[in-house]
Amino acid sequence: MNISMCKQTNRLQIEYPCEWEYRIIGIDEEELRKLASEILKTKEYTLSFSNISKKGKYISLSLKTTVATEKERNDIYIFLRKAPAIKSII
């Protein structure tokens, strides 16, 4: 992934296509996995265990996929954010 800071606009510049990682956090790992499959449908992705909270209530998974454009990257984020099973996205 090639990411740099543009000095004129002070915005990140991302070269597309690139692999992008979403860290999704929720309570039920099976539900998070099902949700990722429903949102990404036929798009290739990897989903792996990332962490569990100290008290064991929350689990985080690393969701990696290739995004072709900023719009696609943001659309996936929005779909994930709207899902009730996902408590947070990093």
C-alpha cells in the first residue's frame, strides 16, 4: 500500500488499487464472519482473528481486501459501520 501526505492539502494520498484493512469489533465472532461474507459477497478477502478484550466480552477481527477506489473503500466502511453486530471499526 502506497500512502503519503500531500503537503498542499494536508491530506493522505493513497494509490489505488491497494489492500485495505478494516479492524471490526463485536461480541459474536460467528456473526462478524457472516456479516463480512454478506457485505463483501463475491469480493476476495481475508478475515482473521485479531484480539479479544481483557474481560473476553469483545473480539476483533482483521478484514483485508483490495479496494479499487476511495469510493469503494468508503462504501465498505459505511456498510460495516451500519451493521448492528459491529460495535466499532478501526
